[in-house]
Amino acid sequence: MTHDDLRRAGFKDRTRVAAARDTLFEAVTPHERTERIPLGRADGRTVAETVTAPNPVPGYDRAAMDGWAVRAEDTFGASDRSPKILREGDERVVAGEAVRVHTGSELPDGADAVVMVEQTEAVGSEVEVFDGVAEGENVGPVGEDVAEGTSLYEPGHRLRPSDLGLLKSVGLSEVEVYDHPTVGVIPTGEELVQADPQPGEVIETNGLTVSHMVSRWGGVPTYRDVVTDDPEAIRAAIQRDLTKDVVVLTGGSSVGERDYTPEVVDELGEVLVHGVALKPGHPVALGVVEDTPVLMLPGYPVACIINAVQFLRPVLKRMGHLPDEPHPTTEATLTRKITSEPGTRTFVRVKVEESEEGPKATPTRASGSGVLSSVALADGWVVVPEEREGIAAGETVAVEDWEWSA
């Protein structure tokens, strides 16, 4: 169907969300760019090569308790009634001697065990031992935590703060990670201004919102100036950003007289999907130009956000070798009925409040796709799947926290 046909007929046939995402993924090739960075900048980055431990942890036999380092055989038979008497030594442990140690300190030469301080009593230059220990008791051997050569992380692992501590403990100061995917964010619309709108003008918010979402999702956005509703200007803006991993345009994705974006993308490359069975935000278009995914998001702010979460986020995760983790959810009881159209995936914004019976989810009164405050002031959304025709009040629903940063 041509753009003119769509303009006349509207979106009678809409692609389901899962099918649209699969079609888009076929056009997405994960990049292979990597960089070696200090551990201090590696939190949240994705490992690009197998990481092995160059050194063991600990790198020496260490005391696991405060107490006295001894030869285990010198303590055999010790008891409260018949303690073993050892001489206090300085550094090396020899027969009949004990050297004071602290948790984590290196085990002195000659010692093979540690007696806990609670089982001893120092009397002058002698140490009374009230409990015998076996060889290796209360000792952390070399490599007890990490053995040298252990494989720690495989490509695709997203580094956490605890991972960085482990990498540093084995003697690493840098790690090879995948580059952040790059994204050109192009707001379109002749009515858009950045500030001080006159009658008929609207402050641009979609490009700003999407740019910060890209950053949260592990990408590097380039937030472009507004492009007017002109095919040549849109064409030039897309071609300029084909050096990016992904191009995102906001606005102009529907079938109105000034919605030129899908037409321009189809001339430069191919529109893969135009019109998706989700609400709000069905007039989304997904395409590819010179092997670069191009996402055309609706101009209404709520519709733009929903489509960015559903399509841009997984594309960035795939492009940048990042794990596509599910959104955290809160189980809550729905306080009012939700209606939806069968065959359409519906996203309903809700507020969540605690009660004696547990969390309650209430749909926001303002639900239009252009009401940005209905998202900004909500606690999340409830997804009504395509096969359902609404959700009754009193049902337990999962409220997705879509603004979770990962």
C-alpha cells in the first residue's frame, strides 16, 4: 500500500507488536565496536571479551580469624584442663611457638593453622592454647576466593558494581567493553519551538524525552534541531544521521497531509512496518535505510514514549549487546475497570497507592495520547494483551515501572 493509499484509507490493517518487533530485529545487526576503559568508568557496560583472573585471590595463605598462627601438631590434645603452652614468636613459626595474627593477615612461614584468640590466653611471653586445631583450620588458602585463570565473565555480561570490585581484586585495572550504540534523535514538525510558543506553536518535548531515554538505555543520543514538515529537509536530516547506529524521528509518522516521514524513508530505503496494533500510538513506522534502522515515532507525547519503550529500547539493547531485562513490576489490585480493543495491545497509565489490603492501581483520569502529564505523574502502566477485552475491577494486575533506567 502506498503512502497515498494509507492517507486515504487510514490504518485498517495493523501489525501486532511482537510481529513488528521481530520484523525490525531482522534489520538490526549488533555492532562490534569495542573499547578498553578503566574500571571506574565500566559500571553498566557490557563485557566484549572473556575476562579471566590473572592473579589468585587471596594471593597468599591468610588468617581467617584473629588469633595465633601455629603448627597444628603443637596443639594436639589441648583442652581447658590441660592447655598447651607455646612461646610467643615474632615472624616465622617454629616448633613450640605461636605468632599473633589478625583476620586477613598473611600466615607466617612455618604455620599451617590459626587458633582463635577466644581459645587462648597470653601470659607474659607464653600463650596457653585451650583447643587443638587441625592443619588448615582458620586459614584462607591461596586462591580460596578466585583461582588464577578462572573465567570470570563472558561477552554480553553487563557489569555491576560488585563485578568491578572483583575485577580489581584479581589485579585488573581495565576491561574491554562494547561501545555505546549511537542514536540520532530528530524532532519534526513546523509547529514546534524550543521555548516561548506563540498561538499555534508547541514546545518540543519528544526529542528531549527520547534523548534522555536513550541515555538511560545505554545509548549515546545526538539531539538535533527541529526539522520542519518538508520532504527535502527530512531527507537531508536522515541522510546526515546515517553515520549513527539508529535514527529516530518524532512526529510525522501518521497518514496526514504533512506526515512525510514514512514516504521519505521508503524512498531512501524501505518502510518495514507502518501501523502497529497498540494503543495509544498505532501510527508508528519502522524502516531501514542503508542498513541503519529508522524508527518513526508518533508526535503525540504519550504515544511517542510508549513506542520508544516498545521498539527503540529493545533495538538499543540488541545493537549494543546489552541484556534486555524486563521492567520491574508491582502487583496491585485494579480499582476501576479497564476497557480495551480486542487485537490491540493497550497501555493504561495508573497510579499506585498502598492500602491495608495491599497496593491499589487506579487508572489516571487523563488518558489521551497527547496528555504528557498523564505519564509523568503516573507510577507506571498496565499492559492489556491483545487477546483480552479489558480487565475487570478487582483483578490483580502487574504495573510496569517503564522509567526504570536499565
